[in-house]
Amino acid sequence: MSQKAEDKDHQANYFSEYIRARVRTIPDWPVDGVQFRDITPLLQNPATFRRLVDCFVHRYYEKDFDALACIDARGFIIGGALAYELSTSLVPVRKRGKLPFDTVSESYELEYGTAEVELHKDAISKGDKVLLLDDLIATGGTMLAASS
């Protein structure tokens, strides 16, 4: 591995640990057995939020994509700032019943039940390359549904 690659890898690990250390875990919420990952501490500190957004910007600024799709609702917080910094369009992926226009939807499994996400039918076009963003990945169900 080259020195430049090693430096980049070290920096990515540093920021990952920095961010991870500032995510609060709340046991048994919203139901028993679930370990809820609370990102509000990341948002409460401006320097931490800046580092979080910068991590994503540096990771994706040279990537080729047409839109940034963000998952309801915490993904919107990071996604709005990221879409702005990357000068790309923002596609909201919402919980069922929250969008006013014609939608497409997909169901998925949660740790504690099922849910459904939707996006506007005209939000992306066939062949578009879409970067999909959520705040965290627990079971991956929301991300898989949104990618469908």
C-alpha cells in the first residue's frame, strides 16, 4: 500500500472512530431488545457535525452520480448538507403517506416490525446513478427497500 493510501486509510479510521464515539446508544428503545443509535450528539456540536459532513464530502466528491437519495428522517439532516456541498439534487425517501405526488413504494422489515418507504415517481430516471444515504444501518432493511 502506498504512503498516500495509508494516510487516507488512517484518516478515514480516525474520523470513523471520532464519529462513532459521539453516537449515543439507548437500550430498549423504541421496544425491548433494540439498541437505538441516537445521532443528536453529533448534531449538537457544530465542529462534530462539520466533521461528519466533511467525511461524506471527501468520500464522494469525485464519484459520478446524478442524485443523492436520503432516507426519512434523520438521513435528511445529513443529506441536505451533503447535497449542497456536492452540488447535486436531493431525493427524499419518505415513510409511507408523507409525499403528495405519485409515488413508488417498497416494504421492509424492521428490528421490531415492518414499514414502507416511498419516493416520487419522477424523482429519478431510468439509468440515473443514485447515491443512497441513511444516518445509520441497523438491519439494513430500510436501505435495501430504498434501493429497490
